[in-house]
Amino acid sequence: MTDSLAQRFFNIDLWLIGAAHFVILLASFQVPYRLHWKQDLQKLMSFNRKLLWVQSGFTVLTIIAFGVLTLMLHTELLNGDHAALGLALFIGIYWTARILVDALYFSHSDWPKGKVFVVGHTLLTSLFFTLAASYVGLFIWHVWLRSNS
């Protein structure tokens, strides 16, 4: 892939993956209802229930930040500014870790049953993979491929 072609690809890719974070939020806002948190969390003691809500809130805030920063720092990411590349690598590692946790920690039997959950899980995992590959790919392009051309 030529440098010019890669630049055009990442120019479009950054807009798409920035916006994709907000698609993830649409799915995540359905989690409490679809997974019956109201009933299940009542079984937890108050502190554990609050802890889960706080951690979920921080996860949502992180995803919002990833999307906003990707869109706002589009030019810096595309130009390979050092701080932006550090952010890209961090976001790429975050989504890679999310995929690994899903693959290595959760079991297939842990997931809720039903076609809608299978399709949703497949689509989300595909999106996580796309995000991880895009951010890590951008980092590799700037650090190794572009500097060696």
C-alpha cells in the first residue's frame, strides 16, 4: 500500500471508527434492560450494586472519550503527532484487551441465549476487532511503515 493510499484510507477510517464508538453506546444502553439488571442486581449487596453501576458509567465515559478524541484529533492522528499516536496505541490495546477477555475469560455458555444475542455479540466483536485493527494499524503505519519509506 502506497503512503498516499494509506493516508486516504486512514483519513476515512478515522471518521468511521470515531463515530463507531457511539454505535457501541447504542448497544450498551440496552444492556441493563436486555440482561435484566433490575432483577439481578437486587440480589447484590448495595455496595456491589453501586460498584457495578459506577464501573459501567466509567466504561461509557471511556467510550465517549475515545469517540470524541478520535473525531476531534483526526488531523493529529492522521499526521502522526506523538501524543495522538500514544492515544491511538492505547485505544488499540483497550479494544484488543476487550476481545481477549471475551475470547479467553467468558465462556460461550455465559452469554444469554437467543438469536438476537448471538447476532449482537458477533456484530460487537467484529466492531471491536475493526477498532483494534484500525488504531493499531494507524500506529504501525506511522511508526514503522511510514518511517521506513
